[in-house]
Amino acid sequence: VGKPEAYDLMKAAGAQPKKEALAKLEKVAFPLVQADIAGKLADGKVYLRFPLQRDEQLYGFGLNFQTVHQRGKILQLHVDHYGGRDNGRTHAPTPFYVSSNGYGVFVNAARYIDVYAGSGVRKDSKNPPVEKNRNDPKAGWSSRPYSDAVEMAVPAGGVEVYVFAGPTPLDAVKRFNLFNGGGPLPPRWGLGFTQRVRSLFTADEVAKEVALFEEKGFPLDFVGLEPGWQSRAYPGTFEWDPKRYPEPQKFVKQMLDKGIRLNLWINPYVSTAAPFYKAIKPYTGSHTVWVGEVPDFNLPQARKIFFDQLQKDQINIGVSGYKIDEVDGYDHYLWPDVATFPSGISAEQMRQTYGMITMRHSLDMFRKKNQRTYGLVRANNGGGVSLPYVIYNDYYNHQDFITALINSGTAGVLWTPEVRASKTGEEWLRRFQTVIFSPMAMINAWSSG
């Protein structure tokens, strides 16, 4: 519809369709009546419309935490830290929905997308609701009359839209995932168990905690180091703290000799004390995050400077992965929509894709060494299906964690309901049971117990 933008979700993620795998799926007809699909340009936006049947249910529209059924919802799909409401602001606001009638729709736009998932009533509807008299108690009046369409507003001059046939909802999800590059293949150690340690632990304290797991016969495959491994954090230096980790190469080898991999926390915001600060500054955005420079990873210069530091200081001595934090929100943490970036990518587009481009180019470091990695991230989106990172967050309701685990299947992302913040022994047990059936079995209770 219109002229799609040069920068979209799939391009940001580097997603390449798995054509051979898609070709092996059952051949089916186009699942909708094409005449009932509409797209037009108005008010500087693309307006889209897709038909709905009366008994049809919708799933998807990103990583929701409180609801599975999405018909009737009004959402703005916007990368953000989840704030307790299923309103479209979430860690992975994937613009993809799947229908109980066995098809899916994907809007490939790196924009804040407004969604009316069967809420508006058009005058030209083929199945309009019947007018009812609210003064009549028997009339069955409703404040939400029947709607037979999904409508969206995309703030762009054009957009790519893909419709995936089934014949079942599962088949439609398969096609969406394969079209976006297929799911990641994690390393074997990534399917094991992980523990994240206290932020300011030293190398010796990490070694003692690993020894306790060994002493008690508990499995442990990789350990997560929180911000204190760096000499400065929020913003970071991306180099080892010389007091807490005086011999990082020796420490990493000590862990590897025990079969323990290391995962390091980062957020991408660069401190003035970072060794590459002056070099990267020309390739950063107009606004800072926690007074740190925001690298524009759409520029090869920024990527080389930033990831060369990680490669030299960490990957080359045996570090196995990263936890990429705070690439989601909140609005008062990250750059405003008036920010500018030297690549010309808008602040809105950057917000929708920053987690993906950080994952994508961190993965390149491991590919250069012919190694797999498996990490954690706070934001993903459509296009990021193939990236080997699992979403987590700082929202701790266990029931909602389970709902998110369900919804991750229609969002094209991985999600871990990390074990932490338990009020009772039974809750601790239940959280353990849940996390074992997630993509990453992890305790992250150093701050909450």
C-alpha cells in the first residue's frame, strides 16, 4: 500500500525468509476475500482494513501479559516496558495477529501502529449491527456494537502487508515465523540452568556461588553477571572493573574449566569513561540516556567501534553471551520522539527496533568465531524471530508471566518468566515449575530473594 519506507522491521532485524521450508508447507488458497481487504493513504498515514467473521477470535498483537483473546481491543503497538495494561505498549509489540479461522496478518512497519481489532463500525459494513433502543430494558443494548473489521493506522507513506494462510492457526504462525527467518537454534548449554548473581559480586564471590551449586548437586550451565562487572554502569564503560575482576581472562577460563559459561549484563549507553567514548560520539543520537551516548547501530562506524570493544575485551577471552537491558522504555528513560540520529532513522523507528539491531549485531560477533550464543533482551519486534535472545522484564506477577508465555507463541519471540519475588515457599515452587517449561530456566532473585 503506497510507497513502503526503506527502513522496516525485517530490514532492521536482517530477517531472510526460509523459502525452502515455506515451500514444504501445505499449499492452500488465499484465506480472505480480497475485495474485503482495503488500504488507502490519508492524513499522512496508511489506513488498513481486514474482514472479520462473527464467530472469529483473534490472538497476537505482541507480548501481552493479561489477555489472550484480542478481539475488540484498541491498541497502540509501541515498544515499551510493560506497564501493567495490555494496551499495545510492551517489550515486543509485534504487528502480527492470527485468527481462529486459520490465517495471520503481518504489517512490516517500524512505526507506532494504532489497532482497532474489531471495535469500529463502518457505515458501509456488510454485516452492520442492529440499532437498539436503550430505553427498552429488553432490547439488549450494548455500548460496544458488533464490528466486522480489524482496522489499523500506520503513520507512514506506505507499508508492506503480508497475509499468511493456514489452514490452521498453528500453520499461519509457522508461516509467519519461517517468513521472518525461522526460530533460533540455541547452544546446548543455553538449554541448561542459569543463575544471575548480585550486581556487585567479585570474581571470588561468583566462584563461591558456583561451588555451592556444585556442592548441593544443583545443575548450573551459565552464570549471569549484573552491572557490577563493569567499571561504571548506567551508562557503561564495557570494560571489566579492575577491583572486582582483576584478572578477567583467568576468571573466565576458571568458569569454562568447570563447564560454566558467562553471560554479561549491558545496556548500550556509553559513559564518558568508556575507552571508545570519543571515537563513538560522532555516531550517536542527539539525546542521551542516563547521560550516556546512544550509539546509532545503523551506521557501520558505530557498530565497529562498539562491538569491537566487546569482541576484544570479552568475547575473545571466552564470554558466551549478553543480557541487553533497557532497550524498551519507559518514555522518561529513553530518547524522546523528537530525537535525531546520524543515520537519518527517526526516533520512533529507532524505538521500535533498537533491541533488534543491538541483538543482530551482537550476534555477528559470535558468528565470526563460528559460535552460537543465547542471551536475554528487553525488547524485540516483528522480524526478530531468528535472534537467539529471550525476553525478560521487571514486572513480577506470576499469573501474568504465564499469560505472556502463552502469547509469546503468537508474537514470534521467546519469553522467560524468571524465578524471583516470591512471597511464599509454594509460590517459589510454582515459579520454578513455570520457568522450567520456558525457553530459559533462570533464577534472577539476587535483588528480591
